[in-house]
Amino acid sequence: MAMITTTSQPRASAIPLIVLVGTLVGGNFVLAKYVVTNGISPLVLFEWQVLGAGLALFFILAVRFRSDLVILGCRPVLIYSLVNGLLGVSIPQILSYFALQQVPAGLFTVLITLSPLLTFCVSSLAGRKLLPMRRLLGILIGLAGVTVATADWEASTNAGFLWLLAAALTPFFLALTNVYRERAMPAGANPLALAVGTLLSQAILFMPVTLFPDGGQLPLHDPARLHLAVLCLCAVTALSYVLTFELYRRTDGVGFSQVGYFVTLSGIAMGAFFFREPIRPWFAFSVLLLFLGMALSNRHLSIPHRRVPSGD
């Protein structure tokens, strides 16, 4: 059985990807809020999103990296795709889509900022040792930056307890996924193939939701714009998951968790632009704090070599 060994990537190269993935995911939440508030079921939207993104990436994989299709049939990749998809895609996405029907997009993205701190705690527990304090300091600086961005933010909402609970549980599952991906991701695998496996496994799992009455129909109100929003959501999802797996080859779960900070900043900015939600003048200063914290947390980071089977 052939084995693949990973090679270390320069840690500095992770920072642009952290920013880009966070921005894409923030845009994902804003698009989802627009769609679900216009009458599409969160479950149905989730199915369209992962199916559309998964099929698009599968087509690209088949055309450009046909030899990597075989990895989708490997048992480790199949198990990884299913578990990673449930923890990191299905559960947090569905929770967020239900929450966004009642919870302001800005408030929701603020809750996402808990993900890096939760990831630090879960990673320390899983490894049975406390991670370096330098990394915790970087996370706290980033959290301070987000706090500055959201200072005096109007967080009043009429959302009920269940909606707020769904929003609060989302960063917890994201933290679990960050640690699981770090420990279980098949090393050396094509990031595109892992993204395809993760998305299509969830599309198959949730396919029955399209059988619900009116499950595959768009609301009559402005269907053309909703079609465009769903297509954009699929495209953003496809790109963000490819970059997610590439980023995990360059940093660990704690480093990746800082994506949540840029999810918050982009969510606040896009929420202000599209939904006229409030934004504060200290926003630019918070960005500087985020980059400082991210540089400190990811400095001198080394990822151990791992080996995985490349075939059945």
C-alpha cells in the first residue's frame, strides 16, 4: 500500500488564506440570511448549497485531476469526509441558517469569534497539555480586536431562546471540527478531492429533504434574484472549502480557527452594506489588532509529518 508523506509549508503563507477564507465564510452567512429570510427552508437551502458546490468541484476534479478521483474511494477518506462533513458542515451550517432567520447577521458573526478560544481549549484537552501561552495571547489579542469592532454594537434582538441557542452552539461545533481536521485529515491528499468528498457526502445524506412538499421550489417573490443568490452561495461554498483544506496543510486547528475573526469582520461589513446593520468607527483599528494576534499565534508554528494510505 503506497504511503504519502506531507512536507512542511511556510507558516507565513497561511495568513493570506486565513483572511480570504474568513471573508468568504462571512459572505456565505450574509447570502444565507438573504435567502432564508425570503422564504426558503434552511434545510433545503443547505442541500442545494452542498450539492451544487460538490458537483461543481467534482467536475473540476474529473477534468483537471482525474487521477485523484481514486482517493474518494479510500476508506480513510470516506470516513473522514462523512465525520468532517457532519461536524464541520451540516451541523453548524444548519444551526446557523435556522438562527439567521431571527438573529441579526452582525450578532451571529460576533458569536463566531468564540471559535478560536474554544478551539484552543479543545485542542489542549485533546492533546492533554496546554498549548503555548504565546498562542493564547495571540488569540486573546484577536478577540480584543473583534470586541473593539463590535463595541456599542446594537445587539438587541427579538429572537427567542432556541434561535439564540442555535447561534451559540455554532462556534462550539466549529471548534470541534478544527481539532478533528487537524488530527484526522488525510495528509498529502488533494485538497480539492477532500472538499468534494466532504460536500457530496452531506448532499447525499440530506437528499431526502428535497422530497418534502415544496422542498424544491423557490418562493414566488423575486425568484430570479433568489436563484442568483443560491448560485453565488454555491460558488462561495465551493471556493471556501477548497481553500479550507489547503489552509489546513499550512497551519493547525488553532491557527485555522482564527478564520472566525475575519468571518466576524466581513459579516459586520457586509451586514452593514446589505442589511443596514450598524458599524462602528473603531473597525479599522480592530483589523490591525487581528493581524497582530494572528502573526503572534502562528509564529514559528511547525506541523508534524504524517503518513496516510493513498489507496484502499
